[in-house]
Amino acid sequence: MLKDLTHSCTQMLKTSPRLLQACLAVFALLIAGAVSTEADLSDPTLSVYYSFDGNGDTVKDGSIYGNDGKIEGKARRDDGVIDKAIVLEDQTWIDLNGPEFENVPLDGITIAVWVNHNDSPNPQSLFDSIGTDHGSGLYHVEIRPGGFRWFHRDGAEKEVFNINPGPIIKGGKWVHFTGTYDSKSGDTKTYIDGKVTHEAKGDGKLSDNWGLQAEIGHHKNDRWYDGLMDEFYIFGRALSEDEIQEVMDGEFLSVEPEGKLATTWGGLKARR
């Protein structure tokens, strides 16, 4: 549509400056409309968004809650799916400050992230949290050679959802993972590159007690993630498949995240 309008405006340039002015006004309105339909990071159910594009050991949160992370270990970036990615390895991880984390999911959750890991015979933890009710991990979100582990237990150590083994994510290339859970329906799902791979039934609400810790990249000084990670999201609800596609394609971003235009799928494919 915009291509056709551009052609029409070009033709009007040859006939009438007044018509050209009107055409350009319509063009500007269409562009503004396209921008305004972009989903934004002010979604109140978005608990954290890390682009990993900044420098230093602080990872800025793009959500409204300001849940900045801190890199423990080597603070390094490399080329990612959208701009920069974080480089994680043994003894390098991101502290989400669990005791002070705002908007901890309770009724549902979505975790979405781009990963490009180095194959390991050991589990690689993308995210975990531990509360003050018991010493076991509440979340286990792990790449495993035999299949992904998408798991949560609550503060009473009751299993809420569990997909294990889930999808196999091979190393050496960018892959988008999403896990969702909805406490009302009990539905829990895993997605690879926006497509459902596994489904199961869970039961109960999530533990919102992250009073001991929450982190990206390890579990209890083990299960170290080794590789690149980009565009990390946590929502306090289960996203729909269409919304997951938006997140994966970079269309959920604000118009200018950290001063840059949001990248669409056409740009993403060129970087994979």
C-alpha cells in the first residue's frame, strides 16, 4: 500500500504541487498509524525486558518496573539478533535482584529469549529463582541435551507445571525459545521459533516469592549457560501465539528502544 502511494505521489509531482502536498499528508498519516500500532513496552504485564544493548555491568530493563540486572563476572557483548547480545560462560551470570524484583508473575508467565549456545553435555540454565520458603529452585528453564526443561514448583514445593523433556535446541545458531503457563486453564506450552512444540497441563498459581535470588545463566553455581543470549522477556501472563510471534519478530518493542528503530523479521533473518 505504501509503495503504491509513493508511486502516486511521484506522479502527482509532475502535475500538481497542491495534489502532491495532499498526498504527502496522507502518507504521513499512514506512517504515523503504522508506528502507533506497534506494541510497546508499557504493557503492565511485562515484568522485565533486557535488550542487552548497553555497555558495562548493568543490564537495563525496558519495562515500566525498572528491574535492572547486574552482570556478575565478565561483562561482554557481541553481535546479536537485534543489535547486541550478552556473552555468558562459566562464572558469568546476571543477577535480577530477586528480593526487590517488581511485578513477580503469579497468575501466569511467559519467558521468551533468543539463544545461541555452545553445545554442552550439561544442563544450561536460562533462568531460575529461589524463594525463602525452601531451598529448592522455583523455576528451572534449562537447555538440556535430551530436551528442554520448563518447570515450576511453588512455595510449598508443589509442582505447578513441568515439560521435561521438551524441545531439543541445538547449539551454534540463533533459536527463539518461549515457555508459557496460564493458571486459569492450567495450560503450559513450549515454542521454538514461534511454533508450539510441547503442551501439558499444570495446576495452581505461581510462587511470587523470589526472596532469595533470581538469575539468568546458572543454578546454584552450576548448570552454567555457555553462549550468546538476546532479547530476554518475562511476562506475568501466558502470551498468545500471535503475541509470541510479535515478540520474536521484534515488533513488541517501543518505536525507539534505546534510540534505535525496532527491527522487523526481515532484518532479523539477515542476522541469523
